[in-house]
Amino acid sequence: MRTKGLYARREPTARPAPSARHTWRVAALIGLGATAYTAWVLEVVLSTGLNPIEAYVSELAAQDRPLGGLFRATDFTAGLLAFAGGLLALVRLARYPACRRPWAVLGWAGVTLFGAATAADAWLPLSCAPTADPECAARETAGLVPATHQAHAVSSSLAMAGALTGIVALTVAARRYGWFAPLARYGPALVALELLATVWTLTAIALFTAGRGTWALGAGRRLQVLFVALWLGLLAYSVYRDRRT
């Protein structure tokens, strides 16, 4: 006779897999981070005093810019959200050995680094805009600007290194492991565009530093940032769509 009552054996209750219950949070964090990372497009309707073809995106958040506080806040928000999403993904990978694939771990680590460095950018703003202010550019060349200029250059470099690592590695992971169908399909095109924009930006920076003009530095940098945001949005959609896989 089957025992009933307090000591009766209970069948385990069916519940969603942990990935189904948690990956939507990763998708939400990354998606919101991507949205905040595009806040620079507000310069289309706001008066920033900067030429978007020539100026760094970072100059929007410079301390002497009228709307610097707004863009520093959006940068910090974007970085914090991307950092939280990447870190949460890494934590979930650690709990499920089947998901701990090398390209995936490297990619999410890159996203986490990107987020942390982007948030740091907001706390290390430029004091002035070198492409718009010749005096600022001269002080920067002479090393007479605050140390935050050098620190900002380091954090910006780390942010882009993390972004490139995440973009390449997670796109490879999507194609190699059969994950994230939208990312596997469209990711390679965004990788190629991002690499081209990065080459453009680095070349323009080198020429500007050498005193040979800006060479549409601002346009190249804005494309670079735009493709990162688009890729993050695609990643967020892919994670959300595959949350029950």
C-alpha cells in the first residue's frame, strides 16, 4: 500500500531549465547596454559644438562640453549594463560544463572587459576637445593636460580591445557550436565592417597625432561605435531567441 501524508514520496516538479530562466536577463542587460551605447546620436538634434565628421565620440563627454554630463552618464550606463550582462553569462557558463566552450568563454570575457572599460571612460573624461580646440590639442601634445587624458586613452583602448574580442569570439562560437542562429548568420558581416572601421579609425588617429589633419576621424570612430552597438543588439536578440534551447 502506498504511503501517504507527511512521508509520502513526492515526484520532482517540472521547472524550466536554468538557461531558460536566466539567459533572458543576459539578453536584457546586453540589449539595454547596446541602446545606451548609441546615445551619441543625440548630437543630431542637440547642439554640442562639435563636428561629427572630425571629432572623437569621447569629446562629447569632455568636461568643457555643455552636454558632457549627459554623455558621461550614458557611457557609464552602457558600460555597467554590458559588464553585468557579460559577467552573468560567464557565471552561467561556469555552472554548466556543456556551455564552457573556449570561444564562448573568451567572447563573454571580452564583452565583460568592454563594459568595465566603457564605464571607466565615464569617470576619466577628457578635459577639453582636441579636434575642436587647437589650444587643447597643443596642450595635449605638450603633455600639459590632466592625467585623465592618458588614462582615458588606456580605458578606451581596453574597451575597444574587449569589444573586438567579444565580437570575433562569440561570432565564431555561434557558427562553430551551432548557437545563436541570428548571430551566426549576420555576425560575420558585422565583424568585417567593425574591422574596417577600426582600421580607418586607427589610421586617422595616427595621422591626427602626426599633425596631418583629422582624415574624417569622427566619422570612422562613429562607425566603429555604431557597429559595436549593432552587434550587441544582435547578440541580445540571439540570446533571447535561443533562451529555451
